Amino acid sequence: MAEVATVENLEQNVREAMARYGNNPARMIEILQDLQDIYGYLSKDLLKEVSRQTEVPLARVYHIATFFKAFTLKPRGKYTIQVCTGTACHVKGSYRVLERLEDVLGVRAGDTTDDLMFTLETVNCVGACALGPVVIINGKYYGHVTPVQVESLIKEYRER
């Protein structure tokens, strides 16, 4: 579970992340990765603290945090659901699976449920075209998913 951010632990965790990389601001990507691992996302306060301690302008820190898809500026759910929307999966109906997931979860792709249980995303291709439509939940692949299967799949994860 992600750590709750307080002023004190932000300062300390940024200091520790920097120390792991020799207090070298050129290692910003690694520093941000470590901090995202701790908090689950990169908050505005966290980015400001990184900027302050590294003496790198906030605009530069923000640029790095928004350039790389691996970083997120919003809290994420316990479970990340990715729906492949590549050509093969799309032709096999992934858009219908995505629409059903959006209905069941009450969020649109790119968003997280209010209870922070699920984050729903689309991905361009996962390289499993023969299994399409493909849904991936926290790295576990589900192939040949149909809209009818969505509710039971979500229920399985809610009960964990």
C-alpha cells in the first residue's frame, strides 16, 4: 500500500532517494521512480519538494514527470486494468469490452475509481493478438474477453 504523504516524510523520502543516486539531479528519472514506488503517484507537493532539494526548476521536474508514461500525477488504483486497443483486439471487439468496463466501474479510460480500487487504461498493443480481445490486470493476461465476462472479472478482484 502507498505511503501517505506528509511534509516530514516527503522531505525525508526525497532526501533518501537522492542519496541513493549520489545526490545527482541528473538521475531525476530514477529519483522519481523511487518516489512513485513509495507514494503510488507523483503529487504536486512531491514534485515541488524534489525541485527544492535537487535545485532543478519545477518546470523541468514536471516535464520529466509528464514526458514518461511510467509516471502518473494522479493516484492509481490497487488494480490497474489495461484493455488492448490494437488493431487485432479492436477488430475482435475490445472497444465493447472497454465500454462494459467503463460502465461497471463508473469511470472512463484513464481514470481511477473513487475507492482507489481500479485504474482503467487502454494500451495500443500487448503483442498477444491471437488472444484478442486482451485485458491485463496487474500484469495478468486474460484472453478472448467478452463484455459478458467483465462483471465476474471485476467481482473476482473486488473480493480479493
